[in-house]
Amino acid sequence: MAIIVEGRIFGLIALLVITGSIVYYMQKAYSGKIPKLRRLQAVDVIDEILGRCVEMGRPAYYLMDTVSMDTPSILAPTVAAFQILAYTARRAAHLGSKFFVPVTQGLAYTIASEVVDEAYKAENKQDELKLEETVMYLPDGADRMYIINHMWSDEMAGAFFLGSWYHKAVIFTENAARVGAMMLGGTDTTHNIPFLVAICDYSLIGEELYALGAYLSEDPTVSASLAGQDIGKYIAALLIILGSILITIGMDIKGLLSM
Amino acid sequence: MQIPIILTAIIGILMIIEFFFPMPTAMTSLNVTLRSFVTIISAAALILGTLVLTIYHGKKVGTKSSEWYYSIIYIAAFVITAGLGVINVRDTTFLWIYNNMTSPIGAALYSLTAFYITSAAYRVLRARNWNSAVLLVCALIVLLMLIPVGAILFPPVVPIGTWIRSIPSGAGFRGMIIGTSLGIMGLGVRVFTGRQKEHLGIREERRKE
């Protein structure tokens, strides 16, 4: 019996090297050596959007689309969206912006409620929070008309489209654009990234969604992990160049990759 | 406070081990059981969500706040549908509601996407600068390639469109996928090591306590 499942040796090596480098950079930051990170524009955009909402006296919407917590490919961006929600809700509480978080899945609803509740408590603004109106459970399907209708009736001034986005990306962003809302969009679903990039005022492409959650963390060891991820990028670039050379000289690398 | 993080890490690592290493049947069945817990917890949370939604609408009706009459529709629809489902989920009336009301409403709402894509495309595909001009030209070529009459009227759009989709577009998408995968790995490490736990509703001050 093989020790490792056939065809997954390279995957395991890549996983070990990349996670190892992430842990290394986190440890390094723990001992005081914090890597220099590029400031993500989205950090300022969150305040800009919420500030606009406060000035106009209109609400900001935080939409996450598909939040199915039992689907692995959706779970990761949903967790990242929750991490950004923690910061955004806190800033909304601090600035006094009206905030609305509709959620279409029961488990995600309980988490979102907890995150928003904690954010308002952290700012000592729990008296201003009407949790059942701020975080609302809407059954999937019915949410579309409810949200579109309220986008118009509330004349929302800002919107965040973060998480795992599918066809609703077009429906909601297009309506938000027509209402005149300022938008920050970010997803890792490749086929919907173009819509968010094209329609939203600011966007997070792919991994930036995950990076923002880490960047917003007050813990420097967390943001240091982003430097570890860069090692993965260097390895990927190196392998792409190497693969291109080997294929160009006529070498069959399929067998090598299926080890 | 530490229990959810420890559980997340243990279960997550178990799933990773199962993916890479051949496991004994007992271990595999344990992982299957753990995965079924997710479904059970989700179902329990669904009940909670529905309950909260019903309370919210009940309060709206009670206080006669704005648009309270819509809440009556929700409560009536919920009571009738849930009642019939609880009595007998295979009951023809329950299935009739699902097949003739819920399903077509969902399909109708989904079909809205086509109209919004059209207006979104109009918003996006305007040659405001060089970047958007390139996007516009590429989109037109690919659209012409995909519609049957396009290839007949302008045969060169087929090889050009295929090249655009498979080379520059394909390369861009692969770059995004690599970046996203690395982002997920980073997120996994941060969550498993308990360094990032905002998604659990644990804020920084509490973390330091």
C-alpha cells in the first residue's frame, strides 16, 4: 500500500513548503521582525464608503451572496468575508453609519449576528444596535427582490460585495450602481470577478479578499503571514517558467506531475 | 474561547490527512461522520434563522410598522407551507406549492440576470480609455464568435476569439486561481493556529483577556 495517495505527492510538497513559509514568517513577526506590506487601498475605501453613508444619512449594505457553510469552496471566501465584516461593522459603529447585513443561510446568519454584535460592543455602541434589523435572515431566492427593493427605498449610499459571488453579483451591483451607491467588491469566483471589477468603484481580486482580512487584523503576526504566501507565488512563477521551458524542448512532464 | 479553535484545527487537519494519505476504514468513516455534522448543524441553524425571521415579521405586524402587511403575507405563507410540509412532505398540495409557486418565482428571479447583464455590459463596455477600449474590442470579438451568425459573417473572429479566450484570458484566470489558492492556504494556517478568529465573533480585546 502506498504511503501517499497516488498523484498527490507534488500537492503535499507544495502544501508543506507554503504552509511552512507562512508559519515561519508568523514566527519571525512574533519575535519582532515584521515584514513591510503594501497598504491595500480597500482599507481606506471601507472608511470612505461608511463616511459617505454617514454624510448622506443613508445605510451601507454588506452583502455576501452565497454563504453555504458546508461547501468547502464557498466556506473559505465566506470566512474571509466574516473577518472583513468584523472590521467594517466596528467602523460602522464607530462612525455611526446605518448598516444592513442580509444573510441567506442559517448558520452564517448566527455567525454574522455574533460578529456584528461583538463589533458594536467593542465600540460601546450596543445601545444603537437593533440586531434583528441590522443582520437579517432572508431565505435564499426571496433575498433578491427584498434586497433590490430596499436598495431603492433606502437609497443606500454604500455597499460591500464580499465573499463567494455568483449570478447575484450582476443583479445587485447593477442595482447598486443605478441607486448611486459607492461600492467595494471582492470575490474569488473567477467567472464573477470581471463583473465586480467592472461595476464596483473599488475591487479586491481573488486572494486580496483573503489578504484584506489578515491586513485588517490588529495582530502583526497575522499580517506577516501574507509574506509567507508570497513564497508560494515565487514557487508558482518558477514552476511556470520551468514547465514552459521543459515543454518547449519537447519533454513530457505529465507523468512527473501525476506522481 | 479556545475550544472552537482547537476543534477547527483538529478537524481541518484530519480532512487534510485523509486527502493525502490512505487511511484505515475507521478513520475514513469518522471523517464522513464529522462532515455529516455540518449538515446537521446547518439544519439546526436554519430553524433558528426561520424562527428569528418569523419573530421579526410578527413584531412588525404587532407594532404595525412600515409595510407591515407584507409581513402578514410572509407569516401566512410560512404557516401554510411549513404546516403542510410537517403533516406530509410528499403531500400533493405541498408539492403543488413548491412546483407551481416557489420554483417558478425562483426561475423568474434568476432570469432577471439576463437583463441586468445587458445593462451592466452597456455600463462597462464604453471606450472611456485605452484599457476599456481593449476590453470592448475583445468582448465584441468573443461575442461575435459565440453567436452562430457571427462566424458566418466574419470568419476571422473564430480563431481570434479562441486565441483571446485560451491565451490571455486563460493565463489571467490561472494567475487568479493560483493567487486564490495561496490566499486560502494562508487563511487556513491563520485559522488553524488560532491567530485569526474574527469569524467566530471573537474580538481583539477579548482575545487579550
